[in-house]
Amino acid sequence: MVSRFQKMKMKPLSILLLATMVVSLSGLTGVAYAAEDGATASSGDSLKLLGAGLAFGLAAFGAGIGLGQVGSAGLAVISENPALQSKVFIFVGMVESIAIYGIVMMFIILGQ
């Protein structure tokens, strides 16, 4: 059962998600500009850029959320037992690797 406070908290998040989707989909419509001789751009290039941006953006967004959770839990663990600091750094590194995978995928998409 969702409380009234949670409904109020979810409303701005759903509006932000809807606005993000509208802006993302408006990039698929394309804009016509005058082209120079021999310079033709296909829609594949624009979709590559959109895909690369989404790959990195979503990976960085997910890594940021994960790092917030792991970081707060890690600080709590370190404050109770400082000997576990190295294990906390391993978990933080695992979360950060998600953003690195997103960067790698972005370069793979742009390299094709």
C-alpha cells in the first residue's frame, strides 16, 4: 500500500521521467539544414550519437545511484569497523565499473 507521502514524492519523479522521454524522442525527428555539396548526413549517424549518449548517460545514472547506496552503507561499516575499509573500496570500485562499461560501449558505438 502506497502512502500519501510516497504518492506526492513520486509525482515530480514521474514528471521528470516524462519530460526526459519527450526531449529524447524529439531528437529522433531530425532537423533539416542546407547541406553543402558532397556532405550528406544519414539518419544512421544521428541515431549513433543518440545511442552513444544513452549508453553513457544511463550507465552513469545507474552508477551514481548505486554509488550513493554503496557509499552510504560503506561509511556506516567503516565507522563501526575500520578494518573493513579495503572491502568497502572493492565494492565502490565494482559500482564504478558500470560507468566505465558505459564509456566503453559509447566508444564502440561511435567507432562503427
